[in-house]
Amino acid sequence: MSDFVSALVLFGAGTSFACTGLFHHLYREKKKELQKLKEIPLFTPDQRLSAVLKSSPRKRLHYVAVEGMVQADEEPLSSHFVPKCFGVLQRTVFHEHSQTWNTHTKTWRPLLVNRRETNNAVPFSLVRPGSYVADFEVKVEDPLAGSGYFLEQVHHRVRRAEEGVANAVLRVIGGERAVAMEESEEMLRVGSSLTVFGEVLLEGDHGRVRAPQDGRQYLLVPGSYESYMERHERAASMWKTLTAVTGFAGASLLAAVLYNMAGRRDERSK
């Protein structure tokens, strides 16, 4: 093995060990995050949560996770595109895909224009999954202020742009032409599962979850608490696996260099 190759192998080993250190750090941080998540009390909207709130100081729990099924408090929103699809939050976006003429390169350059976006919402609550009659519900306060992506895409379509001949000619003369229209719709659907991390307080015969007053994260997660934890577990396992793989690769490369150096030293001694 030449000196140049040995240098390259040593560089590869050093890079592998550097990646090992980074991946191990990310693994430890993810494990710490998991441990903190496991310390957060988990509730469902039921009489047990109501009893805990009644016995708590000021009838308030400062930071808990509430897992339940989405139920509209008013008439739910209807999808613009999907029949019999109802939700409590709705975002509709229309994009126009155009092209502009670049006079320097003499080519058409893609251009994405946000033509229109509409957002609608109705008040909603979390109820116990599988319950026909909600014995206790938790109203979700200001969900759009929370972090996390909890909207589901229910419609997406890209179609060729259609416009009048005169308008098209004017746009081409101006150095722009329409190519396609893209429309998408996202909703938080009625009946879907949602887990909310926040402050819960008792208001009469129902609860309310809102952004924590102590600055902790107000988080809305689609799906169950268990599936959310499983995603974090998979992420931790991924960083752990990458740590092992890069560490083994670095050790193997370093061992190859040391073995080669020992062989060359033996040859010189002979």
C-alpha cells in the first residue's frame, strides 16, 4: 500500500470516527428527548381526567399529553374536492406554474407563483376514541398557534393551464407564459386521532387544552401517542445503528493501515 493510499485510508478512518462522534451525540440527544417525553403524563378525555383536574391546584395540569378523537363543536367544514369529507381545519392552496423568458440564456425559466391560499377553521374538541356519547371532552384552544404538522392532504391535482388566446399572447409578449395549475387541500378531519401536548384546565363540565404558560412547547401531533413515541424510537435506533456502522468502518480502515505499516517495518528489518 503506497503512502498516498495510506493517507487516503487514514483520512477515511478519521472521517468515519468524526461521523461516529456526531451520530453518537445525536443518539444521546434523542434518548434524552425520549426520556423527557416519557415523563409527561398521558390522558384521554374521560372521567379520570376530569377527576384529576378537580383534585389539582386551581383545577389545572401544567403540561400533559391528551390523546383523543377530533369532534367538531359546530357544523364541520366540507372538502371542496372530496365528497363526504369533513374537517375542523382546512387549507386550500392554488399555485400557478409559469415560465419566464431569460434574455441572457435565451431559455424559459420555471416560475412558481402562489396565487391564492385560503384557511378555514371551526372550534373542535377531543373526545375518548370509540365513545358514542362523550362523557367528557377537551376543547382545543388556538390550534394554529401550536407546532407540529397535523393536517392531512386530502386532494392534490396538477392540470394544464387554460387561458384565452388574447391573454396568452400578451403574456408571451411580456416574457411569461402559464404552464399548469396546481391545487391542493389539507384538512384535520373529523374522527381522526390527535395528541395534544399542553396545559389543561377544567372549565365547568369540560376541559380545555392550550399553550403552556411556562413557555413549554404547545404541540399537536397527528395519530396516537404510541405512534408518536414509536417514531422517536425509530429515530434513536437509526442514530445508534449509524454510530455502530461508522465506528466499525473507521476501526477497520485504521486496522488496515496499521497492519500495512507493520508489514513494511518487518520487510525493512529483514
